[in-house]
Amino acid sequence: MDEQQERHYNIPKLNRIFAIASLVLLFTIIWMFASDYSREWKEYQRAFRNLEIEKTRVRYDAEINKLKKQPEFQALQEKLQVAQKEIATQHSNLIGVQEEIKNLETQNSLLTQEQKLTRSVLDATKYEYEEALRKDPEHASIVGKQYDDLEKKIANLKLAVEQSDANLSTKQKTVDDSQTKLKELEKEEKTLTKQISILERKLKKIDPDQMSVANLVADLIRDQPIIDFANPNYKIEQIVLKDIKDDVVFMEVPKVDRCTTCHMGIANPDYKNAPQPFTTHPHLELFVAKDSPHPLDEFGCTVCHGGRGRGTDFISTAHKPSSDEQKKKWEAKYHWHDFKSWEKPMYPMPYVEAGCFQCHAGQTTIKGAEKLNLGLQLIEKSGCYACHLIDKYKEWPKPGPDLTHLPSKTTKEWTYHWLQDPKSFRHNTWMPSFFNQSNSNDAESLARSEQEIHAIVQYLFEKSTEFSLGNMPTWGDPKKGEEIVASLGCFACHQIQPEKSKRDATRQALRREHGPNLIGLGTKTTKVWLYNWLKDPNRYHPETRMPNLRLTDEETADAAAYLVQNEVSDFNNTAIPAVNEMIIDKIVQDFLGKTATQDEAKAQIAKMSLDEKLTMAGGKLIAHYGCYSCHTIKGFENVKPIGTELTQEGSKPAEKLDFGFIDMEHSPHAWFTQKLKDPRIFDRGKIKAPDEKLRMPNYNFSDEETEAIVTAILGFVKDAPESKIKPRTAKNLSIEEGQKIIRQFNCQGCHIIEGEGGAIQPAIAEWLVKFDNRTENEAQSLVTSVSPPNLVGEGKKVQSEWLFNFLHQPLPIRPWLKVRMPTYHFNATHLNALVKYFSALDGQDTFTEKADHVMPPEEFTAGEKLFSKDYFDCAQCHIVGDKLPSGSSEKWAPNFALARTRLRPEWIIEWIKNPQALLPGTKMPNFYDPQNFDSSGPEDILKGDENQQIRVLRDYILTLSGSEGKLSAPAQPTTPTQPANVSKEEIVPKEEDVPKEEVVPKDEVVPKEEVVPKDVVPSTQPEK
Amino acid sequence: MEEFKHFINIISRPKIIFPIILTLFFFVFPPTDLLFNINQKLRLHKIWTKKGGIILFSLFILFFLFGLTDPNFKLIVTKPDNVPIVGLIFLTFFFLWYSMKQAYDNDTKIAEGKPPKEADDAKEKVLVWPDLVYVEFICLILCSALLIVWSIFLKAPLEEPANPAISPNPSKAPWYFLGLQEMLVYFDPWLAGVVFPTVIIFGIMSIPYLDNNPKGCGHFSFKERKMAVSIFLFFWLVLWVFLIVVGTFLRGPNWNFFGPFEFWDIHKLEPLANINLSELVYMIVLKQKLPTNILLREIGGILALIAYFGLLPILLAKTIFREVYNRLGALRYSIFMILLLMSAGLPIKMFLRWAFNIKYIIAIPEFFFNI
């Protein structure tokens, strides 16, 4: 049979198909390799290498030019040349020597060789000899002889080798000696060119133009596919963080950050202006750099920034665009899309500070995270934490005023208008708007809202309790009142700002808004109420943070008379819609229907009077809207807040947020932004019953404020990396606790603490111009000296016990200041926390031992001299007991009588030595020159020993309280139970004769034992 | 075009498409002589000619290409997980057509008294090497190349570690289990997940013992094995491939049904208005309270089930299945009928659910026994 017929297919044709198929497979395999090999990050690494070569070349050239210009280098070069020439001249002499050395070396090696061989023969013979001795004694003598000969030979050889070695080293030395100088010079050159040779080595490693041939070949080969497993140029860089775990749900894995694979210049300051992804980190002083608080090796990148550290391409790392434009750009450039499956996507740049919060949650302000700080402060100010539980703010006071005595303060009409639209009364109020919002501005909702407000007002007035208003002694003089309000320090927390203006999105601005804008008080309340409020705020509202300014009755009346002048015209005159019983019935029915049947509810409603219905509906509505979260309201003492808990809100994935029918980006930050801009927006397009509607009120935040708050919310995450959280030491805890109280009571409204605050200063400058007849420029230069003091170093400066007493019951230290430290309603916890805070801040123990100095007479005279007019003339500025300084009051300084109880003795020494170092810009002159300390004191006292002089002066000052601190004013002991009474007559004088009666040395006024109840004494133990 | 898409979306609803497919199927693959005659009269067998195949195939591709212009359709069809299912549709269609064409060609030949095409093949001698192995090897190479290219273009759709906080919606089984997952919509897990798969395996194992038709062996033929081919294709095409296609392309978030051109809206809600047979009988028809006695309550369903498995086989044996009964004998016939009726239970239940919102025929949640 024919071969061909046995074949079903045409074999040559199959062969061709086979060939083509094989080629196709080959091609696809090559393609697969290429596709697998070409990774996005390799492109970046290549680009970075070129950049690096370029930078290194430039630096290399610059270094060389710099070196060439150095005179030392030029001199060295000359010396080198001379030395080289010298050696060249000696060259002919040395030739003979070198020849000899060569010969000697040959001889030497021959001898050593022979020695080695002979020794091995000797060892063998030794064995033979020993064997023979044991087995064949006759033969032994012959072998023994051989052995002896060999031993002799070895001894000779050893001698010869030693001689040859000695010869060689003497010859070698003569050669070496002639070159020592050159070698030293070369060594010197090396130290000079160290930097250059580092760069040169680097270039040789990376720059193909500078490489050796072997390196060039290696460079070409090492990155080829398959071979690149060994030691490639381009490889994934990673930082493994064993102490930070990524939660991948069913297990925890160490965090691995590969970001530096592409972001190659992140830690190198040379790449500041390089394009992304090579740009240097913008804050190397805080992050990434080795000596920063967050070095790259310990923190990585994603623990702060979020994102997927293990990813090695643009998308799988969960990059997030900062804006819509950037998103569009990325989509075009990288085919960017959201990487949904990663729970912690990167924070978009505007919210990047959110990453700080997880570890710094305890701090009140986080240095370097200004937006986050603003966000947190806005959350505090707006009282978000009142409705939304936030762990950080668990113990914070309610942000709104007490409403239990409302009728004594205002009218039903005012309350109605206020609830309807708070901003029409006070444009910058922090009370948010509940009604007429985007989901409740249709006619039906508006009609219902009107009745709801009626009901709430009814409840508030019905359930309130009596508050007895004390009578005013006089009707008050508004003119005087204006000056009191302007000068005493009210403007640290309040403003009087009738015009609508955009709030500055700064924390300083928020400090000035700590209390309400004092407009429209005449419309809102009465002079009598204001009088009673100012006289003792805690009587009306026990939880208030408004302090007592210790005003006299007349002053209080004046201030009340002034404040009540400001009215919002027509606010109370707008008509209030009548109560509509039908709608009220419906509201009551809606609420009752939740627990009772429709018929039962109807029957119950039929039994109630209109007022009862209103009160009932009001109570339910207050619960519904959560008014009680911010305000103290009767009947809601222990009710839980209504909002969603926000403690871990930043970890919520977008899937758990209801975007409703709003067409927008589905990401948490976009949702929070939208929610803050219009809290009711996600109701749009939904059909809901009135009580199902969203009810978060509108604060009308500006874009900047919204962004700051969203930053803070995004920072509220679960699973903070425990190993990186700021250590929970007693010191840190004390500082955090103190910061919290300082924030709550707005201490920074007046004082500068930790370098921040002093918000009152512009108001003081204004007062100087308006009431003290200063020019604008004078006011600016004077303002720091007539403002409340900067509290830098307070812990070092004052004694804890004094600070405790002072905070409890302040006494004037700087009587020339108009602005005064008010009496706060601090409890023992507050006081202890503050004392500990200041001590911890300056690294002091809370208590230091107080040594009572008995001064030897000669030291006393020396101190007296230094104090006197002839030397430092301390009394020129400082008040001493009841003696006032002669100059104008803005030059005055604190009373020495206070020093013994108030100041820490060691601080006084530091202070006299160099006041500028402790408090830059202080009025206190430098008597001793810190630059030239040893010769700056007067020579004729204590033999010119400066340290002794200062000590003696300090000791002298400490005696002053007793000896010269006699008082004209009678001392009045006070107790903590009646702190407000102290100030009335004794301490606060009339305006004409400011200081005389006011100067009260502390230890005479307040007997220590009485002020500090035993259980209130600050303890050195940290609170747990 | 929008109207057309809307129309397709509407007829894709199970309530409509399932009855259509069910009726159409038995005309295209007629199991009995009566239906076969109608099939011939309607000239439906013309599908299995070259011309018919090309026309149908072109229409199919045309629809697919048209679909790609729609963003929703494109999104679902081009998803890396779903691309193989698109391939499955085309391959199933092609091989179905190819085998049916050969079957009909053979049927014509046999009708003319000629031997089937395969008879010629048997005469020819073909060597393993090179005719078989060489060709297989070339196929292997080309398939490898195809898989490599595929993997370069469509990266393996691997995802991040599973996360209970973000469960994918819809959560879908692997494609080959989508039929089972679809069954879970209509039956309790013990039935859909345990009993039915077991019965399916035993049923397939028993086919050689049940089928004693000696005709059509060793060659493609439809006419000689109408019932066997029809039953097989019904389960393969309708209850397996169709359900996979439905599960892949038409089941969206919350396992809701979406037309091929519909946006997968996660908020779409469908009324949960399903009722049990007992409720239908007592509350809607008789307007009574449900009896407290379980047996009394479920008596309707129990009777229906008894009738279905007990009376129906007898009735069928006396009427249209008389011939089958005669050929198989009593024992084989009973096993065959039980298997057939159980399998038919699925489409029947699906139909009852879609058409009448029937949740369970027998609902005894007290004993976790729901059918």
C-alpha cells in the first residue's frame, strides 16, 4: 500500500502548521516574559537612577571645583610635587638597593622552601626512629643517626632564614624611609578629598560612563530576566515593621511598606524639586529622616498615610486623588480607579493630617498638624461630642447653656424666634439651625416645624424651675460699663461683633469665640438677669465655664447696663404663628403611636388639654432632636445622646454610609464633607415620614472648617498601632490632662501657654487706643506688657502650692494691669491637674523643698547693696510690700513680697542671670551679660563673684516679704467656700487709685492651712 | 435602541423568559412524535443546517456586539471572571449546532436507507502516529499559546483577603456552582444542597441501565432517540447552562434579577410577597384561619406531592408513556419516573414561584421540613 494513503492528514502541511504553532508559542512565551518583566516601578527606578547620576555628577564637579580653590589643597599639591621630585632624584640610588632586595627575596623563599621540606622529612624520620626503637633496636642506631643529621640541618636552615629575613628588612627600611614623607602627604590628601572619593565611588557604581568594563558588563546582565533574582539594580525596596500589624481580618501580618520602591528620594533632601514620585518628603524635620521623631525605618509610610504598603503599582497601593482635577489626570495617566478591597485607603492630601490622630489622640494640640488641630477644636466648640459619642471627649462638659431656669432669663417669644432661626439673632452663633433645612423646607414641613417649636418652647418654660434674681444696687452707668467690659478681659472669650463677617478659620479666632458674641443682650434678656449672672455665673448655671470676675456691685451694674444696651431690632416683633391644635394632635399622635395603638393614642389625646399636649410633644421633640445633649434640661438628666458614635468613624468603609440618591463620589471623606455642608442632604429624593427624617442640625461651616472637621473625623480610627502611640507615662498623662482643662477653660484666651494663645491681645490694644489715649503704634508696642503674662516656664518658676492656691483663688500679682485673672469654679481635680501639668511641662517635681534661709549679716548687707539704687535699683520697677515704684505703671513689676511663697528659689537665680533666656521680650533688664558672665557683675561686692552676688540678692529678696511687706489694708482670711467675696472691697480698688489697696502680700491674706482642704492637696502620684 | 433594550430587559424577567424557553424547547427538541411532527411542519429543524446555523450564529453575535455598546452590559460581560462564561455560551451553541447537524444528516441518510456517516469512518484506517498524536500536539501548543495570551490580557481576578466587613454584593458561587446557587432560591438547603446533587449523581449513574433503546448507537441521530436527547438537553441546556448564564449575567446585588441592559442598583427592592401553598389554600381561597394541626394545614401540599409521585407515573404509563412503560418494564419505569419527576420538580417549582409566588408546597418550619 502507498505510504501516503495510510496518512489521514497531509504530513508536510501538518509540519508547516506545527512550525507556525511552535513559533506562535515561542512568541507568546517571550511576550509573557516581557509582560511579566516590565513592571511600573522599574520605569521609576530607571528614571530615578538617571536623576541620581545627574545629581551626583553635578555635585562631584562642584566638590572638585571647591577643592581646587582651597588654598590648603593647592599648597598640599605643591608639596606633593616636591616630594615626588625628590624621590625621582633618589631613584638611581635606590635602583641598586631594590635589585638587592629582589635577590634577597628569591634567596629567602628558596631557604624557606627547603626548611619546610626538610622538616617534613624530619617528622617522618622521627616516626621511623621511634618505631625502630620499639621493634628493631639494631636498625635503630642507623635511623637515629639520620635523625640527628636532619635535626642539625634544620637548625642551620633556621639560622639562615633568620639572617636572610634580617637582611631583607634592613634593605626594605632604607627604601621605605625615603618614601615616608610622600606617604604622609598622600594621607593628608585623602582626608581632604574624602567627600570627592565617596562621590567618585558612587559614580563608578551607577554611572555607565565611569564604570570599569567588568562593572559595565555586570550592570548590563544583572537586570536581565531570570538572572535578576541574584542582585539586580532594580528591585523592590521594602520596610518591614514587625511591631505594626495589618489586620487582614482572619490574621494579623506585619506591616510591609514598599512605597520607597518608587518614592526613592523621599528621605534625601537633594530631591526637593524633583518630580513625583521622587520628591523629598516636605517635612523631613518631623518625618522620614533618621533624626526626626518618625524615622522611616521605624514608622514606614502607610501607618500615617494609609494605603496598601505591599502594593507595587499605582492602583494597588490605593492612592487617593486630592481633587477632581487630579482624579481626572490620574485616570488619563495611570488608568486610576478606586482600589475598593483595601479598608484603609490613602488619605487624600487635604486630609493627610488625619493620620496623626491615631497615635496622638490624647493630646489637645498636635504640633505640626494645624488642620487637624483646628478640626478638633471645631468639634469641641460645636459640641459634636455631645450628640456623637467620641472616646476622646467622654468627660467633656455640655457645650450649651443650662435651660432649667429659662423664664428668668428670657421670654417665650424670644425663645421661639431663636429656635426658628438662631442665626438671624446672632450671625455667628454656635447654636445650629434645626428647622427650615433642605429636608424640611416644604410648606407642610414648615407648618409642622412651627408647631414643633411651640411645643419645645412650652416644655422648656413649663418644666423650668424658679431662679431668684437679686436686686441691683444702682441702675448702672453704661459708659463705665463699657470700659469695664473692654478692660477686664471679657474679650478673651467674648466679642461684640454686630456685623456679619466670615469667621477666620484659625484656632486663635475660636479662642475669641469661646463665649457667645455679646450682641442683642437687650433683646434676649434683662439687665437684672445680666447683673445676677455676672455677679455669680455658677449660681445660675452650676456647670458653666464662665468665671467670676470679682466685680463690685456697682461695677456689675455698670457692665450689665452697658451690655443690655445692645439690641437686635425687630427680632421679637416678628409675628409668631398661632398654635395649631390639629398639627399638635398629629405630632402627639405620631409619638404615642409608637408604643400605643392608634385608638389608645387618640383616647389619650382627647383627654389632654392643649398645654398638656404641647408639653408632651415638646418633651418628645427634645428627645427626638437631642436638645438635651448640649443643654441641661429638666427630665433629661441621664438620657443617652442621640448621634452615631464617632470614635471609630474614620474606619467606616464607604459601603456603610448612606449616599441616598446623591450623585457624588462614594468615599467617606466626600460623604462627611457633604454631610457637614448640608446635614440633611441624603434625604433628597426619599419619601420619609416626619420622624424618620435626618435631624442633624446645620452649623453652616465654611469650606475650610468643613475640611478641618473631616480631617479630624477621618482620624478617628480603630486599631491604632500600639507600639507607636505616645508613651502613657505619668508625665505625658499629666500634660494631656492639663491641656484638656486649659482648652475647656480657654486659658489661652488670655495667656500664652506652650507658645500659643494670648487671643486677647488685639482687644487690649484696642482698649489702649480707646480708653488709655494711646496711639496705634504705642498700643502695639505696649500690648504685651499690659496683657496677661506668658506662662512659659511657669512650672519652673512658681511653687506648686502657691499655684494651687492661686488657681483656686487668684490674687493680683501685677496690680497695674487692668485685665484680671478671674476666679474659676475649678474643682480639686482641675486644680491638681493644672499644677501637675505645669510641673510636668517643665520637667519639675510637683513639690520642691523650701529652705528658709538665715542670712549671715555680711551677706544681708551685700544683698541690700545690690538691691539699692546704687546698684540694680530693683525697687525702681518692682513693688516692695506696700511701696510702689516711682515710674509709670506700665514699667511696674511684681511685688517682692510675693516672692517667698510664690517663686521657686532656684528659678530666681536663673531669672536674675538671664531673664531674656527664660522669657524672651521681658521688661526685666539683664544685669549680667550672658556672653561675658564672669566680668559683668559689680567688682566691689563679694569680691566680684557673680554667682555669689546673685545668690545673695535672691536670698535678700526672699526676706523682703516678712520685713518690708507691711500692709495698710487689713488682711481678710478667706475660705474656698466663699471665694467670690474676697475681691469685693479689699482687692479690687476703684479705678482712680489702682494699686495702693490692691497690693496684698499673699501669705498674709490667705492662710495656707485654710485654703487647701486636706483632701485637695496635690499629690505627686500621677492619677490613674 | 433604548426601546429595544427596554424590551430585552422586560422579556429577560424570569416570569417571561422561563415559560418562553420551556415551551420553545420542546418544539425545538421534540421528545414525542406529535411534537416532532409539529417541529417538522414549522421547519424548525432547518436550524441544524449550515444556513440556519450561520443565520442564528450571526444574529447571536450581532446581539452581543450591540450589547457591548451599552455600558451596563459591557461592564458585566467584560469582567475577567465572566469572560469564560461568554465563551461558554458560544462554544455550547456551536457544539450543539454541530452535533445536531450531524444527527439530522444521519437521520436523512437512514431514512433514505443509507448507513450513517460514521459507518464510512469505521472503514478507514487511521494511525495513532502521526495522525492522532501529531494533531493533538499541535492543538496543545495552540491552546497553551491561547491561554498565555489570555492571561496577559486579563489578569487573574484575585482580590484582597476576605473581609467580613465588606462582603461582595452579590456574593456569587464559582460559575460551575451557579446552577446550585440558583436552586437555593427555590428550595431549602437540605434539598438543593444535599438531596438533589446526590440524586443527580445517582441519576447519571443509572442512565445506562435505564436506557435500553438499542437504536442510534455509535452515530449521531435525533430521530432514533428523540426522548433521550430531549430529556438530556433539557437538563443540560435549561437547568445547567441557562442557570449559569442567569447566575452570571442576570443576578445582581441582593440576588435580585436584572435585565442585561439594566444598571445594577444596590438599592433595588423587590417585594417579598411569597406565600406557602397552605396559605394560598386556606387564607386566599377558603378565607379561613390556618389550622393549627400541622397535618391538616399541609394536607394540600402532601396530597399534591403524593399525586405527583404516586399517581402521575401511573397516569402517564396509561397514556403518553405507554410505549415507554412497555419497553422499560415496571421496575425500570418507576425508577426512571421518580428520577424524571424529581428533576422536573425544579423547573416546576421555579415556575410556581415566578408565576404564583409560591414559597413552599409543604411548609413545616417546626421540623425544618419545607419543600
